[in-house]
Amino acid sequence: MKCWEFKKCGREKGGAKVDSLGVCPAYPDGGETCARVAGTLCHGTVQGSFATKLSSCMKCDFYQSSHYNRRSSGAATLVKV
């Protein structure tokens, strides 16, 4: 199950809120890893980067569900500068 199916946010292509909020950047390939995608919707507000939204995502019912993909293959990588 993808996040837009679980949350019924209406930001999937053709969704009810696309005209006002645009198509979600997690659509179509990030629907199981939406916390890692900047610009997703949370409580009616478009969110920023993974680092800035992680605390909100950790409280999300979709993030806590078995539908969220926690496999490390798609996880963000820290880069030393």
C-alpha cells in the first residue's frame, strides 16, 4: 500500500487535491518511503527535507505501519564534507 492510499491525501496523480497542492513528490515511486521525500504533505502542510520532517514522520500512522519501507537500500546516506 502506498502512502496516498493509506492517508487518502488526494495528492496522487488525478487526486482531489492536486489542483490546490500539486502532485505529491512521492508519487509514483516514493509511496512506501515518503519520509525520505521532501515536499510531502503532513497535517495539511507541505513538508521540507528528511532531516526537518523526521520527527513529524515518526509520529505518522503510515510511517508506524507495516506499509512503510524501512529497508536500508533506499535510506538517506550521510556524506562527510
